[in-house]
Amino acid sequence: MDFGPSGTQFATPLTLTLKYENAVVSASDRSRLAIFAASGGSWVEVPESVTDEANAQVSASISHFSTYAILKKAAPPSAPSAPSVGSATTSALTVSWPAVSGATSYDVYRATSSTGTYSLITSPTGTSYTDTGLSASTTYYYKVAACSSAGCSSLSAFGSGTTSAPPVAVPAAPGAPSVGSATASTLTVSWPAVSGATSYDVYRAITSSGTYNVITSPTGTSYTDAGLSASTTYYYKVAACSSAGCSSPSAFGSGTTGAPPVSVPAAPSAPSVGSATTSALTVSWPAVSGATSYGVYRATSSMGTYSLITSPTGTSYTDTGLSAITTYYYKIAACNGAGCSSQSSYGSGSTIGVTYTIGLLSNPSNGGTTSGGGTITLNPDVGPQTTTVTATPASGYTFVNWTENGTPVSTNASYQFTLTASRNLVANFSQTGVTYSINTSSNPSNGGTTTGSG
């Protein structure tokens, strides 16, 4: 339909409405009807044309004379099949798809999950595309739309591919291993993780400079080495491994297994108790094989309750702070890490008291007798204690006094004093006058008298 002369501008834009026959244009094409203007030798779609299917017409705003027509637009191509993804490298994937009839290009969309958001990344004219700049060891998902001048199809089903892992290098050697958690037959070896390592070779030797042999290849960073000898030092090195190979062995670490299990030692023989003082006793006993210490028990009677007072590692003990002139009873148990033996038979000993000597003499020696002298043992825990010495004069003598080193100390024949030291005392006596009787008589009695008798 022509509105000439062509190119003449309207003062005011007009709305042009063209009707079409339903029999000529199928319903499936109506959504693609448009108004075109002939300019420059080609048809150009009029912007914002509106299709009114109910009235079988198309309307558009026009601003000048020209040739107008209703053109049935061509349908876009059909959607391709799901793309194939391959030829993976660490940073690229090649996407390919079957050609679609009528397609002049293809829109390639990518996502990082199958249900994620697919973004347009390229529009090649061919049927393959190498997607570069990707991350290693990552799965990517692709959909493709076939396009022509009539538009683009819906997106295909997705295809996916995974980029390759980065090249593997031989890992670095680990730090020296730590060795601990020792038992009599096991040691636990541990070491720091090494980047890129997928396993570790654990080497063992019995000297630091000896031959190291691989004993295991765990994937973790620790290993418990079992079946070892007790009380033995072992040396370990570790190499980090990957598919590219293993590192050189690390510096060594070492550990020593524990001593073999111990059993409870036998009970000792009865202890000996001696070296008594007023407040201490020394207890000794024979050593017991396997004992690392001894429990020393004490009671104040042989059948009494024995209480633990000390646990020395040696075979003697001086028990102090005791009461004087007292008998104590001791039993011993031998101990080690497995426990303690039963108690031994008892041994006993007595603390001593303080001993003083009281020496007594008579002066003159026949002047009388003394008593109360000799050796006296006192208990210092009781406090001040006294004793009494006694002088008894012989006939014809009287007691004078007690002297010590020539110094009078008492005039009492029974002398009581507090014991603080040994003493030498002299009982002094003096002789009394001699009495004679003079009897006189007369014979015969009447023969005379006598005088001077008495």
C-alpha cells in the first residue's frame, strides 16, 4: 500500500492500521506480524508495531509517506540438542553441539551449577567453542540457543565438563617428626602436613645414622608403630609423596619405648631398729628386687595399728620426734609402679632416757653408810625429776653434812635434789666421846668404904 510521494513528512504522526485475512496468515504466525517501510532498498520494521489478533490487524505510528505492508516474520530456529563438553585442560573446556537448520549463529551460556544462572558468554557462527580462563578442577555447565535474523531459540538442555587438576609436583620434605605416646611396645610418630602430599613414607632405623627402611605409607600425618622392643630408642624420618613422586626424607625424630610391665615386688624381711637416742630410732631393711620405694609403717605395740610414716627410695630411715624410753614397732612394704607388697614382719626398738651417775662416799669410811647412789635413767619428756640419797652414821659417829667437791651442799642426812647432771657426794661423819664405867666395892663390905666410882 503506497502513500506517496515517498519521504514526505507528516505534520503530525498518523496511526496506520492494516488488516489481514486469517486464511492467509496462520494463527501461529500472528505474533510475528509487523509493519515494514521501504527505505534504502530494504524492509525496515516500524518500531512499536502492535498486532491485534482479535480484529486481524496490525497498527503502527507513521510519520511520512512510504510503501507499507504486512510481512509475516520468519520463525527462529529450533533449540539445539544438549552440548558436549570435552578436551579439558586446567583452564579450558571445548563445547560443541549439532548444527541447527536455519541458524546463523549460536548463543553459548555458562553456569557453575546445573540449576544455576546461565550467562551468555559468546555467540559463534560455528558449532563449537573453546571456553578459556577457567579454574582448574572445576565443573562448568553449558546451554546453547540457535539464532537467526528471526531471533533465537529456547536454550538447550545442559551439558557439563570438568577442567583438569593442576600439574602435580613432587612435594617438599616435611619437618622432622615428633615421637611420643610411648608404651613398652609402641611409639606414635607425627609430622606436619605438606601441601600437595597425598601420602607419606615413614622410615625407621635403630640408630640416628643407621639404615632407614620404609615401614608404612599412610595418607594422614601420624602413625603408631607397634611390635617394638621395650626400653629401646627408635629413629624415624618421613617423606611426602604425590603422584609426581616423593620428597627426600626429613630430618630424624626419635623416641624410646617404655620399660616392660612391672610386677608388685616381694615383701622385705623384718627391719632392724637401732641407733637409739632419746627421740629417734634408725630403721633399716634389706633391698628388694624391682622395688623403687618402700613404705615404712609404725605402731606403738606389736599388735597395734601400723600407720605409714614415710616412703623413702633407700633402705633405711631415721624416725625422729619420738618419745624417750618408749618401744616402737616397724613394718616395711616394697613398692614400684605396679603397687606395693604386703607388709613385712615387724622389728622393734626403744628410745633411751637421760642417764646420770650419783657417786657416794663416807668420810671417814667407817663413820657410816650411804644409800641412793648409782646410775639413774630419767625420761626427759616427763620434766624435772628428783632423787634422794641417805647417810646413816655408825655407832660412835654422828652425821655432819653432805659435801660436793669439798663444798657443803646439805646438812640433812636424807638429801633430796633435782637431777640435772651426774654428781659425786661425800657423807661426812664425826666421832662422839668414849664412855667408861668405873665400879668400886668394899670387901668385906663392912671393911671400909670406896670413892671415885662412876
